[in-house]
Amino acid sequence: MMEINPLSTSASSSIQTFIDNKTKPVASLGKLETLAKQLALIQYQRQGTSDLNLALLPKLSLAKPSVLIFAGDHGINEENVSIAPSAVTRQMVLNFLQGGAAINCFCQVSNLKLAVIDCGIITPITESEAMLSKAEVEFIAQRIAAGTNNFSKQAAMSIAQVEQCLAYGKAIALRQIEQGSELLLLGEMGIGNTSSAAAIMSALTGLTVDVCVGRGTGITDEQLSKKTSLIEQAIARIDIDLQQQPSAQVIYRIVSELGGFEIMQMVGAILASASRQVAVVIDGFIVSVAALIAQKLDKHVTDYLVFSHVSQEKAHALLLEHIVGKGRDVALLDLQLRLGEGTGAVLCYQLLLAAIAFYNDMASFDSAGVTV
């Protein structure tokens, strides 16, 4: 495991005073002020800043932001618990590469480049297909297998595959950071992955399955009932005391039974980014479950997470409450999204830019000659 240092609060009061002295009423920029403070704490700690004369420090920056979309297929989809067949995962990956998805449109608005990672879709993307990618989209193959096993019948993956997922996720995050990225924005694609995410949420939080399971992209009542029942059976099969704080060994067992390759590679990316003191923007329900797993492995990881939005998946607000204790209030946006793909994370990006802009460039009362 990589060591993750908690954010030091030694500069917290100085940063807050710096923000409060801007030409505005105290706290009048709401969540943007909290966000700016978090980004400042992260940057100053990464840079090893000890001088608290904030006006003399380098400006806050989010250089070379990296949008990473992790894709994988799920054996549980054999049970008809989604509105779409597993083939759609691959079709959407090709759509990402060709620039035709919502995430491509949103990345274009903010001039963001996109990397799409095949963590284990059933049918691999061919070399010729990958070569047709748009210039602003990179394809990366980090395949574990051709989809997970059907977790209603057997473990989704082996412990060795869990470890390989974590290693792959860490590697891609560290590659981006070493190339100068100061911000990672995570998204996913995987038909059936809300089943895996809901199962993991229930197993790691002790909440009942019916509370954690939602309709995903819009399943019927019958499918919802079946989805709930299959997850309950799978969790019962694990036979682990879920009321105690799980050890890393127990967490590995749970995610091997219920997880997805794309979910676990995102966990690795989150852990690696936090270890390098780089902020990570979390998309919706699926990516938030990856954040939950990362938090269970190292509680300090949440210091580096920015939760972009609360989605329409019914358990998402409850999941955020479990991770950070603030529920939907911790999320920057509430746009009734339920698409995934990193769309919420990328929509949130402009808010991060606004937060560092006011922090860097807004006048103070003294410099502007404003008296209150």
C-alpha cells in the first residue's frame, strides 16, 4: 500500500483569513470557498510550503488535468439486470474514441483531453479501431479479463486480479501525474456496474441491499426486484461479519466476490493520486463506490477527493454521507444526472477553475480600498 499523508491543517486558519479578506461578505461564495481552501491545502502540502505569507506564494493551479474513463464488463449482466446488453459497453468505448459521447462534448467545452482505459470489456478493441481515435482521445488497454464472472454464481474475480487492478490503476494515475497533471477527473463505463457498486456499498457499509440498490439507467420494477435478490444472495455467500471495521484482507475478499475491473482500477488510481497529494474529482455513484473502497483501505484518501455531484441513483446521497459525513451537501452539483462517463466530474471542472481564480486574483479589502 502507498502511504497517504493527511492534509496538514497548520495553514488552514491563514488560508481562511486570506479568503475572508477578499472583497465580499464572509462565506458569500459558499461551497466555492470550501473548495478553494481544499485545493490550496493540497497544493501547499504537495509543494512543501512552510511560508504562510500566502500573497507571496505561487498561485493555485490545476495544470494538465486528466480525464480518465475506466471501462469493463460484468458477468452479472447475464441475469438481465440492466436495460442494455453487455455489448453496449464496447460500443460506447468506440463512441468515446470517435468523439461522439456526452463526455466528449463536455471535454471539448473545457478543452480537456480524455483517456479511455479498457479494464476488461468482453471483446477487446482492435488496433485498427484504436488508431481511428480522435486526436484528443487516448486509448489504453489494461485488460484483466474478458469481463468479470457472474457474481450471483461465483466470485467476480480472484484476489490476484484485485491486486492487478490496483496496480494498473496506480500506474495510469502515476503516469499522468509524472507528466505534469495536477488534477485527475474519474469516470466509468460498464453495463451492469451499478449492481456491482450497490453490492459493494451494502457489504462495506452494513446497509441493507434494498437501500443501496437503484434503477441504474432505468430498469423495470421486475428487474429491480431481481437485482436486489441476486445481490442479497451474493452477499450471504461471502459469510463475513459486516458489522466490524474490515481489514484490508476482508476488503479484498469482498471486492473479489462482488467487484468490477473498472471499479478496482479506479480505486488504484485514487490511492496513487492521494499518495502524490493530487486532487481527484469523483463522478457519480460508481466512482463514489470506488472512493468508498479507497477510504476503507486508507482513511486519509478523502482529504484529496472532490465530489462533483449527487446523482439520481437513490443511494448516492447516502453513500456520500457514509464517506464524508455530509451527504448531498458535500457535492458541488445536483443536476439529476444518471449517465456516468465522468460527465458530472467534467461539468464540475469549471467550478474548480472559478474557485482558484477568485483565490488567486480577487482583490482584498485593503488592496481595493474597500471599507466595510
